[in-house]
Amino acid sequence: MLLGECRRWCGGKEESEQRERSLAHRLLRARQHGILSEEFVQELAEIRRRELGDLEEVTTPPDRFDAFADEAENRLEQDLLMLRNGIRTRAMKSRTNMYRAYMNDPDMQMLEVVQRYKAVLTEAEAVPSNLAPYVPGDAIPGDALREWASLPTLCGPLVCQLCVAHFVCEADFTVHKKQEHGGDKAYRKRVL
């Protein structure tokens, strides 16, 4: 049972469930008021760490089909790079909520992973995901569409129509359009 969630888990009417709920409430109150001994607090923190376990995204390699797969060492770093660059998929938002809960847990603050990534997560979440400002058509680099060679050449499935870049995944192409051509809307304005 997670400390602080006793109402959800201990809602029964039987005597043993009521004792469990009462014990959880007393333990929670004692912890909030600082009545517990340091040894007991350390033991509770260790139980909490074992309960939550390790953050498996730290040991998982980056997803090669998402953006920044070449730059990140693990899945957590890849998600943080995507978050910092405004790429926020539904699955990544779910993982970000899990990262925030893990890193803000008081019992996890001594872990090396939390100390290493907590500030980076806070900084990445602070980056707004708002729409980019309007960019006039004259300010978009690349005034002509790309000219194609007469001979066939091998390229990725996504090809930039304004320069010679090509990409394997949509997220990398989106980052390219944002950095080189003023964003997705400005790119479409120029190409179409």
C-alpha cells in the first residue's frame, strides 16, 4: 500500500481492514508531525523505494523510431529531449507524469537518478508547447522547391521539399522543419 493512499486501498468494513486503515492513518499523521524516529523514517523510505522500484526508462535504450534516438543514452533522456523541443505525444506525456511523480517523491530524493535528472525534467517541462508565432512567407529560408536529380538516389521515406534533407521518422522531420524552415505551418505555406 502506498503511504497516503490508505482511503482507496483500505475501504472495507471488516475489523482487520479497519485496523489496517487506522494504522495507516496513525502512521501518516506521525510521519507528517515528525514524531517517528530516524531509524523508522529510513525504514519507511526503504520500503517506499522497494515498492516503486527502479525507473526502468533509465536502463531502457532509446526508441530508434522517435526523435533524438542518436543523441540520448536512454529512454528517459530521449523523452526529456523531446519534451524540451516541444514534441509531446500522448505516450510521452504519460511517461512524463510518471517521471514527475517518481522524482518528486520525498523518499526518492537520495537516489542518483533523481539527483541527476530532476532539474532537467523541471527545465524541460518549463518549455512552452504553445503555437509558434506567425512567420511571414518572405522570412522562410528556401525560396524555391528542391530540384530532383534525374538519376534515382536512395533517401529516407520523408524528404524535405525545400532542402536536401531526408528523414526516417516524422518526429525528426518535425524538428528539422521547426529549426530550418520556421515550423510546420511555415513549411507548408512555402511548399504548398
